[in-house]
Amino acid sequence: MATDGPSWADQWGEGGFGAMAEEDTKSNKETAADKKTGGFGKAKAAAVAGALKVKNSTSMSIKWVKNKCQKKTSNA
């Protein structure tokens, strides 16, 4: 049976049928690095958008509280 075809090591070991060329592995690493920087940009944009929402909602809340307090003092 072992003489019928290539062994497991020949098929899946280093340099076997499924081995990738060095150029392919380098290009995969470069694209992975590009994806990481793209993800950082997306995360940064989401963080900035979230910070702006917090800032705006805090500002609106403070204005609402001030208006409520001013109405109470003017009626008294």
C-alpha cells in the first residue's frame, strides 16, 4: 500500500504537493499587515464618532439641567 502513491509526509510535509512558494507567503504577510492598519483606521474613526456623541449628549444634558434650574429659581 505504501508503494501505491506518495506518503503523507510527501504530500503535506515541507516542499510537498501543497507547499507554497516563498513569494506567496511574503505577499500574504504583507496583505495581513495592510489589513491590520486598515482595521486601526476603522477603529479610530469609530472611537472619534463615539467621543463626539458623548460630548454632544453631555452638552445637551447640561443645558437641559441649567434650563430646569433657571425655571425653578425664576418661579420662586
